[in-house]
Amino acid sequence: MVEPLSTTRGVLFRGSGSATPSRSISNAELGQRVQTSDEWIRSRTGIAARRVVNSDESLAELSGLAAERALEMAGWSADSIDLILLATSTPDDLFGSAPRLQARLGATNAAAFDLTAACSGFLFAVVTAAQYLRSGAMRRILVVGADQLSRWVNWDDRRSCVLFGDAAGAVVMEASENGQDDLDGFLLRSDGSRGEVLQLPQVSQRKPLVGDASHQCGGFDPIQMNGQEVYKFAVREVPAILEKLLAQHGVAADSLDWLLLHQANQRILDAVADRFSVPTKKVLSNLAHYGNTSAATIPVMLDEAVRSGSIQPGHRIASSGFGAGLSWGAALFRWSGPA
Ligand code: UT7
């Protein structure tokens, strides 16, 4: 387990942005592809539709739009950013897509790299960014969570294809100079021994190279998921890690303004809320419109709640991400808002 170090500088959350593909695919439309029904999908997951990147769109474009909107909210120019972290499991380029985002934004003073932790990726990236800010190494960081899982979904597997969609979300974070610290704490966990329950594995096919040597082919097989095991993992580990984090910081669940969980399944959101007796109106959910967009779910939901005025500066938020790896984590923070 990674525990936070003692800190010298505070962390502020200054702006958010998001972007989703234009094409929405309803449950009924999916029913034209696989044997399923709107009733089954809604009752088991809470999902009514998902967005899928169309031929004239791309993950790079969605990430760029989300980032530009976050910068605009903060009132920052792109060249004031020191670092860009792109949390994604579905980059346009396996060598990394963050530098392309850096170029698109004109963030000429920023280093940029990808970070992969599946559906926990955004939360892991926020915590990573906080370390650079706290250490004094960086002053302004852009964190983007973006995924185009539609590339890797088996669209003929009704047990998994109904869950996923594409999106990008972003936040911009700043080191505080005046002692204000809006990141109260975090916990991060990984358990690779259970990784096979949700994976996007490299293709297993090998081809002859020279002599008795062979090489593995490039590429990946579609997503493989044991839904019931992932479900059990989520409803066990997410409440446990949140409970530990709240206890560490002496925060009572009823003092939270919002519960901001990875949007995987409405039943998982409800089970976690139930465990903490958090009323439904404090549990942020946009699953119905987008499904599970992996690293993008938390920043897209955050951005929608900030822009609708639900989340206000000073509101206290408990967040948890979880998914493939297996990986999971939790963070306790306050929305700072623009300076
Ligand atoms: O970021 C993390 C990503 N992953 C997750 O969040 C997945 C977590 N797991 C889940 O959300 C749930 O396990 C699912 C929604 C994926 C599945 O729900 P379930 O209640 O666990 O269903 P099940 O897999 O036990 O399947 C029950 C039945 C099966 O039929 P039989 O074998 O009992 O006749 C399935 O074949 O439902 C059938 N089924 C479907 N029927 C209609 C499975 N998928 C579908 C479907 N439409 N799309």
C-alpha cells in the first residue's frame, strides 16, 4: 500500500473539462448487434446509452477538448503548465499519447507522459501529480483521464460490450503558496494476483523469427472480463478503502458533500452509498448516459457536477476508482475552483 508522505505544500484543484463523442448508442440499438434488451441492461447496470468515437473523431481530439476546457475554467494559458499526465489504457500510440496532447495544446513548457492503471488511472494520476506539486518540483499540472475502450471491446460479447463507452475528462491542479491544501489524503492499492478477472491481453499468437526463435505478434485481444468476480471485488474493496481513508482523516461519512465513484455499475454505486448511509442525492452518477468510460468516468462526472453548480468551491468529496489490474484507490479532497 502506498501511504502519503508528510507534506510541505498544498494541492489545489483549479479547473475541470470534459468531452464525449457525438454518437450515442442506445441499449435498443445494441440489441441489434447482440442478444440483449434495454430492460436487462438498465436493471443490471443503470446504463441507458454509451458514446462511441465516430470516424471523424479521435481519443486525441477528445483529450484535447477536455484539457482546453479545464485550462479555460482555470484561466490558464497552456504554456504555464509544467507537466501533463494522460491516464489511459487505450492510447493512440503505445509509445505514449501525452506528448501529442502537449503539442496540440501548445504546452511548450510541459513534460508529458502516459500513465496506465485502467479505470483507476485518473485517481492514480491525480495522486502522482500531487507528489510533484507537494515536492515543489512543479507548480501547475494537467491531468487527463481518457479512454476509447470501443477499440478493444468484443462487440459480440453481450456480457461485457453493454458496459463500456468512450470519453475524456481533465482537471488542472496547482501547488498552493498560502498553506491551503485541498487534497486531504489518499490510499492506493494493487493486486496483480487477481488480474485475470479483467484484462486486455496481448495476442497469444507467435510467429517464427530465425532458427528456433519466435516472436509474439503485436496487438491485443479484446477485453476479457469475469463480471461477477469484478462486481464482488468492487463491492468489497471500495467501501473498505473509503472507510479506512475517512477514519484516517477523522471524517464522518455524513459530513461529505459528494461521493464520486468510478462509474461502472449503478448497483455498485448504490451498494457503496448504502454501506456509508450516504443519501442517493449525494452520490454522483451519469452512468445512464455514458456507461463505463474507464479512466474518464471520474473527471467527466466531476466536470459535469462543477459546471451544473452541484459541486461548489469548498465542497468535500470522497472519490474511489477501481478496475483492471486489479487496482483501486480512494482520495478525499475539496474542490478549490478557479483563483
Ligand atoms: O471498471 C470495472 C469494469 N467492470 C465491471 O464493472 C463489471 C462488474 N460486473 C457487473 O457489472 C455485472 O457482473 C454484469 C452487469 C457484467 C453482469 O451482471 P450479472 O448480474 O453478474 O449477470 P451474470 O453475468 O451473472 O449473467 C446472468 C445472466 C446469464 O444468463 P444465464 O447464464 O443465467 O442464462 C447471462 O448470459 O444474464 C445473461 N446476460 C445477459 N442477458 C442479456 C449477460 N449479459 C447479458 C446481456 N443481456 N447483456
